[in-house]
Amino acid sequence: MSKIACIGAGNVGRAWAAVFASAGHDVALYDISPDEVSTRALPLARETLDMLGDAGFLNGDAATVFSRITPVSSVAEAVAGADHVQESVREDVDIKREVFAEISRHAPADAILASSTSAIRGTLFMGHIENPERALVAHPVNPPALIPVVELCATQWTSQETLERTRNFMTRAGMEPVTVLKEIDGFILNRLQYTLVAEAMHLVGEGYCSAGDIDKIMTSGLALRWASIGPFEVAHLNSTNGFLGFVEQLGPMMKQMGRSARTDYDWDMDLARKIHEGLAARTPVEEIPKRQAWRNKRILATRAMQEGED
């Protein structure tokens, strides 16, 4: 592939532009707000590329990679001659349906049309387009320039060829694709993430612990294992008899905890404001970009650790 179109230049769209440019592609970047591209997206994309270069995760020098990203003034201009189109607009099914209709009218008939949607099933906004067999969801983790997992989820119309082409393309771009075998709201990552956060809201809301201690349990507890192995392998290694030994011993407890967990906990805005105030005391809203930069460096350091494994 040689030309990639990124539609939407927010946090996810500009990060995708950096990913594809780093992989050697020319990238056309479009947003409904030209100022978003010129004053925010492009400078932040360059910062991301500089950071990737400093950490040893960039193919080539940042200036050369950045030169492959070109702002354009319309969807039609962005997708003209594109081999892959990555949509990253607002998480609204009506907006996505409209944008995909426009993309499909102007993109080459054999171009892959992918959506970065975080939770909306592709079937809800891809079926009306021209050649829907070339469209699918390619859901990244924010920021995709730093976190390589991307969830590929076909619709009822997506061809196997489209799925394979996208998987190969993403792999060559340095991403790590996983396949969602059946459509489901939120796909896999967000269902796991939101379920954990929902139970965390329950535990804080009912006074079992503080929000700060929830974060500490994650960073100083679960994350130290999860940075290298997932929850199934954690269980496998926590028993001398492997995963079956783990569930034979702790399975009843797991089921009981699952039944008592309150992932449907009806938290209110008072609880959300209380948690926000605690977080803002440590990181005021105006200092979030600085904290994001710190977070991003830690993500890359963790990736370097993971890649250094034997």
C-alpha cells in the first residue's frame, strides 16, 4: 500500500496518521475542522513521532516520517487513490453512517474502509455503503501510536479477503491485530475495561475503599503481572497444576465473586465528581497534557521491557 486516508484528526485519528506514516505510507489527514489539523493534530503528531524516535520505536527519523502526513480539505481529496481508509470521527452512529456513505462514494472500489469506533457495531453504519464487503471495524487502543493492539471485527457483509488484507496491513504497520469473532457492543477490550471500572465504581460508591486505592491496586498489584501475561496465564501460573488446577480450587469463589460484582451499579454524578476532585487534586485539568506525556513515556518503557523478553 502507498496512500492511506485518515478521516478525523482527533486524538485517535492523528495517532493513526503517525502509525501509517511510520510504516512508510503517504497519509492524507482530513478533519471537518481545518484548524484542528493545523493547530493541534499536526504539532501533536510530530511530538508523538519525536517521542517514538527517542524511544527507538520509529522507522526512520521523525522529520522524514512527519513529511509523509499531508492535510487535505475534503473527504473526497483524502480518499482519492487510497488503499486503506481509517475513519476516526465522533462516536455517533448517525455521523458515522453519513461519513461512511461519503467515503464509499469517493474511495477506490478495492480500498479497505475501516472504522476506529470504540463500541458501535459496524453493522449499524456500514451496510448501506457501496461495496460493504470491504468495510470492517479496526478498533485501536488510545493512543494507537503507542499501544499496538487493534481489534478487527467484521460485519455480516465483510469478506474474508478484507479481513485478511487488513490483518496483514496492520501487522506490517507494527500493530498487533486480534480478531473479534462475533459482533458485540464495545468489542473485547472495552468490555473488559468498562466492566472493571464499573465494579470499581461500586466498591468506591459503597465505601469499601477509596478511588486512589483502586488505582494503587491496579498499578502496584494486577498491572505488574498483566504487563507481561494476561489473566488466563496469570491463573495458569498461580497453580502448580495449571489453569485447571486453579479453577478446581478457586472456581466456586470466582463464580461467587462474579455473582456479587455490581457491574450494573447505579452510580451518580456526585460519585463521579468526588472521584474527579481526588484526581484533579493530583493532576489539575490544565496539567493533563503534561501527565499524558509522562504516561506515554511509561507506555513505551513498558513496551521496551516486553520486547526484551527471551
